Amino acid sequence: MKYDIIGKNGFEPTEAIKNYVTKRLNKVVSFFDPALILDVRVVLKVYKDHHKVEVTIPAKGIVLRSETSDQDMYTAIDKSVDKLIAQIKKHKDKLKSHLTKKGNQKVYSDEFETEAIEKEILASTLVKNKEVKLEPMSVDQALMEMEMSGHDFYVFLNEATDKVNVAYLRDDGDYAVIETK
């Protein structure tokens, strides 16, 4: 397995970053049969206000790719790995069918097959139940509480309407509120 880790825009990856990238991407690569993936290309770019990570994994018959940005390089690397894992799991059956047609008899590692089955079983059960105390507050206060908690949603009692609301962070970076009747 060959990792090609390149820095762009005047950025030279340190050994620590190279080791981190390799360690994190080994999880993605370990999902597949070792003969299927021969190399991994990672481009790390630094801009004035953010870092960008581009990962390309050419395999026999497919190309896995992710591109993510964040203010922190390590977080951007983590986001890329998470994105690749989500793609693989979402398209697990399609990938297997496509790669089998291309002549690859064994697509996934035994570890991935076992993990996928366990996740499907876990997904059908409730794993956590949490109670929240509804505090009357304004929408602005709820957004501030949500940001401080680090969650992408927040349940609160709207002081203006006296109804339960859910504030959440949209994929485009804006906020929205769901109001109950």
C-alpha cells in the first residue's frame, strides 16, 4: 500500500500529519480486500481562512473520493475519512455488485462484513434515552446554547409562543427552527 501525501499552496506536511493521515485512512482501506487498493493519494491545501483535504483512492474498477474543508487540518482529515466511510457503507451493495462484475471476486474484508452486520443490528435498537429540561428562552438564546453545547440541534421552550421548538444547524451553515403546534 502506497500513500502519496502532498502539500499545496506552500504547505509541507509534517511527519506527524503524514502519520495521522495514514493511520486514519488505514481504517477505510481495511474495509476492502488488500489486493483491491494499491495506492492512496491525499492532497492537503492551506488557504488563508481554511484547510482543504482531498482524498482519492483508485481501486480496481472504482475511484473513491472525498473533499472537505475546515479551519483545522486534523479536523478536515477526520471529515474526509468520515465522508469516505459513509459513502462506502451507503453504497455497500452497489459497490460489491459493480466490482464483482469487473472481475473482483472478493471485494470487502471479513472485518468490514462483520462490522456492517453488527451496525445493522445496533441500528434497530435504541441505544440512548436522554431527558431535557425545557427552559423558556428566546430563539437567539437557544442558538447560543446550541453553539455552546457543540450539538447541531437544541430543544427549548419558546418564551414568545410558550411552545416546544427545535433549533438546528442546516447543511448550508444557516440556522432554522421547528415549531410545534
